[in-house]
Amino acid sequence: MASGASVPPRVGTFRALWFQPERTAIGAIVVLLACAQVWLAVRLNINWDEYFFLSHVYAFVDGRLSAPFQTFHVHLFAWLPALPLSEADQIGIGRLVMLAYELATFALVFATGRAFLAPRDALVAVAAYALSGYVLAHGMSFRTDPPAAMLMMVALWLMIRAPLRWPVAIAAGLAAALALLITVKSALYLPAFGAALLHRFAMDHRNCRKIMLFFAASAAAALVCYATGWLLHSASLPALIEARSPPAAALAAPAAASLHKTVASPGFFPQFPFFARWVMLNPAAAAMILGGIGLALAGAIRGKGAGRFVPLLLAAPLASLLFYRNAYPYFYPFILAPAALCAGLVSQRLDRPLYRHALLGAMAVGLVLQFAYYRQNDQAAQRAIADQVHAMFPQPVRYIDRNAMIPSFEKSGLFLSTWGIEGAIRSGKPFFAPVIAGQQPPLLIANSPILEAALIPGSEQPVRLHPADTAALRSNYIPHWGPVWVAGKQLSVGPEAHSFAIAIAGNYTLECNGAVRLDDVARACGSVIALSAGPHRASAAASGGLTLRWGDHLTAPREPSPQQPIYYGF
């Protein structure tokens, strides 16, 4: 460019935004975060919810999914099971997709913040959000939260900043409806849309009628799109159709139960320890966001006009921490997005660049420390267990475990979350015994304290199972390798016939020493015998032990099972 030539406005705007040390540093920090998350996506320990999330996708592809409530995500990831990768690697690919949603959320936080913040302050808000606790590990977590957060921020951005036109209202309603279909907790964003309404009034108070019609049209579009999406999703589930489509009241029951359990009954601040840990993971980022909320509250009290409530209402979804039971670490990247804009209010008050630089530096240090912590939580045990199960069972079988750790197999029984277990125990009825008798799963993975305690005599039970459940588990499964158990019997026999019952029919390998008779037929040790469910008899010429192990000489590696934890919690 010739000397003295003018810079085109667009290029000048770009340079004004990025070619300043402070703003470039923020961009570099976010890029560093994304690079760290790419590394963690394929290495970080897989949370039990992520396995469960993928199991729904497999169930949908296989035509087994019959629950329309909060399973809309299967349409976004129906391509994933077709990838020639292990399930852990498929989750890694899914996490990378979630990272794209997260980065889009960062951009939307900035774009939304520009409604009342300067570019510098909106970027500081993005940095505070991106570097706050739990975002590094859970912002790209393979569950419903990342796409739902992105969609709700799309809707919020459109409602705050886009032109007051019908197509915009419909697009915002569609985005909100999709988020609600993915997870009903998206409704916790509702106060933020109150901020959008007040911002519109503050900016153009003479067009109140037009603004109200715009918001009404968006709400109507959300309702219509949600109902349509629900019907189309339900119609896409062959298992639901084959079950003769339960009435609307039955379909609404899970939503009502979820609302009662997660909102109505948990008490005040049910997950405060996780909040305290969020603060400790990056105190500088937490101080920016919480300090901004304090400034928003002060502004709402002391300010004038409708606009003074806007920042406070943007932060209002964060109040759900006070009553929402499922406010676990993965919830924070979801609910923080609009509240993080309040960090821009703190940036506005920091007139000296040195103060902002110090805060950005402290937040960056917090990111490095978080990465050093999370990188230790690997997938070694999870991958070893999955490899062993697939070697044992080249074809999928039913199994019992905590959370559908082998998503391509059909899980039997309930999801062993604290919520699910509490409800089942409160009923006073056994829940493992009927599953074993009815579905006959030959595989069990003891990846839950409940299962470990039930299987191993003398173990301290975290909760007291129904006696029939403990008996059914202990009498029908035997250890195979590490936490992998299979259907079988370990019997002490002698010349007198010993009666026993088989609950899980199938071929069994006979492991013994010496002559054995089963159901009055002589059997050679090492032979494979088809046993039906029901009573059987065994005897031996000399007293001793014999083992009946489900399957035809199931493989088991010689090396010991991994000693690392299967799950590292959060």
C-alpha cells in the first residue's frame, strides 16, 4: 500500500479490534484453551454420562430407543456409530464436535455483549467465561449441554441485537425450541430473555407495541417448533411406535418427575461443594464474574430506567445453582454463558490497563493449573475394559452396569445414578432380580460401588439393596477379569447330587477336575454345555469344586486388570 494511503474501513475495524496487545492476548488465551481441549478430548477420562449419551445414539440407530424425552440429540450424532472406531474414540470425535459448539458460544457471548459493552470489555467477558472453572474439562463434554448452550445463546443474541422482523423472531424461537428438545433445563435461561425484552425497551421505548409483538411471535414460534419437533422425534423411534405410542400423559411423566427431583425437592444450594471448587479452580475468573454480578445488582438498585436491570437478568440463570440438584461441574459451562457478560462490567471499571493485564494473567495461570490437573485423569482403565469385553463378545449381548459403558451393547436395568437408585430403593421392590430373570444379561461390569458391594460378600454397601437383588447378583455372576463378571456358577459338589438353578440360559463352559455329571449325563471338563433357565443337578466322583462359565471358552488376558480408577468423578 502506498505511503499515506487510507486503510479501508473494514480492515481498520479488524485492526482496531485485534491488533492491540490486550485483545491479542485474550485471543491467544482462547486459542490456547481450544488446543488444550483438543488434547483432552481424546485423552480425558470419560464421564459416565458421556457413555450414556452415546448409548442413546446406538439405541436409536438400532431401532431400540423408546424414550423421546431429552433424546433429541440422537439426530445430531446418528452418523457417529458408523465410524470404524472404538466407542472411546467415537466419544472423542463427539467431544471435538462439542468443542465447535463451545467456540460458537464464545463468539455469541461476545456478539451479545456488544449490545451494552465496548469490544474490549466484551472480550474480557469471553475470557472470564472461557477460563472459569470446569469449562476446560466440560465445555466440550459429550452430552446435551454444549449444543443447548449454543442454541440458547443464538436465540438470546437474536432477541437482543437483531432487527425486529418476523423471520428473526421465528429463527430465535426455533433455536430455543431445539435447545429445549435437547434438554429441558434450557428453560433455566428464561430470565435472560427478560433482559433482552428490557434492553429493547430501553433502546427504543417508543416502539413498545412492535417489541411486544416481536417477542410474542418468537414465543409462539418456540411453542410450535417444540411441539412439531417432539412429534417428529417420537415418530422416528420405531421402538416407541411398536409399543403403541403411550398417551401424552405418560410421555409427560418423565418431565414432571425430572422437575420434581431436580428443582422442587433438593433443598437450598444442593451442590455447594461444586460451586466452591469452581471458585478455587480459577479464582480470578470467578472473581470477575461474581464481582460483575455484584455491580449488576448495585446498578439495578441505584440506576434509572428499564435498562438498569439488563445485566442482572442476564446473570439470573446462575441463581439456579441455589435450587437445581443437577448443578454438577458440567452444568457450569452451560449456565454461565449469559452471566459471564457481567465480567465486562468489572472491565469497564478497570481504567488502568495494568489491572486488566494482571487479571488476564491470573486467569491464564488458572488455565494452566487446571490442565495440569485434568491431564492426569486418563482413559487407560476404560479402554482396557472395553477391549476385553469386545474380545469376549464379538457380537453384542445384554449386560448390567452403572451407565452403559459399552454403548454398542444393550444395557439391562436402570441407569445407576444416585437419582435412579434412590427412586428404585424407595419403591421397596427389587430391581436387579427381575432384570436378571426377564432379560438374562450374561455380562456384568462392576463399575459402580453398588455393584461391587452387592457382588463381593463382606463389602460395605453404600445403600442397602433389596435382599432379592443382592442374592440374584451374587448367585448368578462370577468374576472373569477385573471388574468384568459373567453369568456362571461356582459349585462345591460330591457323589451326592447337588441341586442348583440357572437364571441365565445359554452355553456354559465346564471348568473342573475329574469326572462330573450334569443332569445325570457324564461331562468332560472343558466341554461346552447348553443349559436352560431353571433347576439343574450336578455331582462328581470325588468332592471338589466346579465352575460353569457362560460362553464358549471366553477369552481372558493373562495380564492383570488395570489398577487405575474407571472413573475420576468430575
